[in-house]
Amino acid sequence: MKLFDVYPLFDITPVKAGGCYVWDDAGTRYLDLYGGHAVISVGHSHPVYISKISEQLQQIGFYSNSVKIPQQQELANKLGQLSGFDAYQLFLCNSGAEANENALKLASFATGRKKVISFKKGFHGRTSAVVSVTDNPKIIAPLNETDNAVILPLNDIKTVENNLKKRDVAAVIVEGIQGIGGIHVPDPDFLEQLSQLCKQYGSLLVLDEIQSGYGRSGKFFAFQHTKIQPDMITMAKGMGNGFPIGGVLINPDLKPWHGMLGTTFGGNYLACAAGIAVLDIMEQEKLVANAKKTGNFLLEKLSGLSGVKEVRGQGLMIGIEFEEAVKPIRQKLLFEEKIFTGVSGAHIIRLLPPLSLTMDQATYFIEKFEKVLSELRVHSNEID
């Protein structure tokens, strides 16, 4: 049987990982500044993480949500304490798309409305409702096309209000920092006005923190760089450090009823063990503060590099934009300097390393990045 060929693959086979490093089957070590799409939050194969999941598996790995699973409440308590949203409610699921899907569904239940406002260059997932509000026609099948999706320019508050005035919008969904769209940080004033307008017109505000949350921005959630209190907050990628888990933080004003939402695997014993381990490590190793410190260092150093058009981001969620295509830069970083990075479109390099990235590792990256840019400039000049 063949695999369904939807992923362009590098000819690299990772077999081992630790901290901010990955080793392939030939024994080559790579510095990981991408974390598998921002998933690796506390570092690869952290001993506390391994121990917590292993111990749980020796007891019980799975049962359905028809029984009490105390680890769910333990996870909720730790998450509430570290995030500052202890008064909110937690619904556990399996992925970012599922978290966003349930948040929009809940908003529709609560308001009795159908329409959802999202924003240009936004990405919210590949399942039914959330792919329809994702700004990428290539991944929207005819089945997913709907008049309920309203995609507007980011930071254009007047256009948003004109749509909210119709009072048919169930939810406005916005990323704390746009990830796949190129690391665009919403203007703080825009988010604060957006929150006020949602309250004024009876729509719910959903903060998609799938990629930007869990300490990556230097705050637990990226929107906490503002003063807003969203109706719902969605989480996933960094939540389980590689174990599939997602969640929705839900304002206490929104009341559940039995059967309203549901999931088979969400909140299972192993997922909760992974989630609890991540929060314990984040707290013990002060990884949110580390993300801020190391991220600020990278942002400063990258902004001064020759040839860079713009550097955007917060903490360890960074986009480096160039006038020219970045494929040669990424290729040299990966295959010559053995450093994983990501991209957004043709012109943006994305950095999403584990939150445990050290200053020495950040400095090493800057040195290698400067080297690659210098070599490409020399090569370009030789061709000219």
C-alpha cells in the first residue's frame, strides 16, 4: 500500500531527539528551530515528559469520557493557574482544528447565529467549519464553501464593525499571532476595539492561540500582550509537546448541557499526562520567561542583518521576510548548517523553536544565518 502523497518531504529521517536537537538515521545532528510546526514546547524527549507518560501507560492508557478521569481536572487546575484563566472552563479535544471547530459550534449554539468573521492570511484548520474561514482557497473543497464565512482585512476595525452591525455574526475568530500567514501580530488597539464591538453587537470573540499560545510569545497567550478577555481561547500545538491534544478555554458565562460537545479521544489519560508534564516543566524551568528573553535577543539580532526586509513576531514566534525567495536560504541552513527552520509562502522564514532554546543556541543560529546570507550574496554577485 502506498501513502497518500500530500506532503513534500525532505530526504531526512529523524530517529532520535533531545532538547533542541534532532538526529537522523545517519547520526547527523540538527538544531531544531521549527519544533515540528511549533509543537515541541518544552524540548524533545524531556525526561519529566517521558516519565509522566510512561508511568501513566503502566496504569491505564484509555477509557471513554463516560467515566471520571481525575487527570482532566488536574490538567485544568494547572492550566488555569499558569494561564491566569482559572475562572474559565476547559473542553479537551485532540487537535487545533477540533478546538476551533468546537469553539465556533459553541458560539453558534450560544448566539443562535451562523456567520463567522475571520481575517486575511489567517489559518484555523482543515476541518469543515474552520477551513471555510481559513484564507486559502486551495484547501477549501466545494463541500466547505459557505456564505457563513466572512473573511476581512486584519486591523480594519471599521469594516469589522460594519459587518457586526448586521447582528448575524456568531463569532469573530482571530489568531493571537498569525502563523502560517507570515507571523503578523494584530495591532493591540485593534484587538481591544474588536473585543468591545463583539460585546456591543452580541458576537463572541474566539482567540486562536493554537500556534501562538502556551508561552511562545513571552506571555502564556499572545493576546495577553493586550488587556482583552476573550469569550473562548483555543489551544493545541505546544500543549502536549508532540502528543495529540487540544482544548478550548470557555468563559464561565457560557453554560454547557450534556451532549452539547463531545469527543472519543479528547482528554484521555495519556493526553492529560502529556499536558500535565508540559505545564510542570514550563513552570519549573520558567520557559515563558525564557521565550521572552531568547526571543528578544533573536528579534534584535535578526533586525540588524543585511538583506532582511522585515522581522516580525513576539518571543519565540518569529518571521524573517526577504525581498527574494527564501528557498535557497532554508536549503543551505538545513543541508549545510544542519538547522531546521520553517517558511511562510515564498519570502518568509519562520522560527518556532522549543521554548527551552538557550542563548548559546540562539547565538549559534545567528552566526550560521549570517554565514548563509553572506555566501548567497557572494554567489549572487558572481553570477551577476
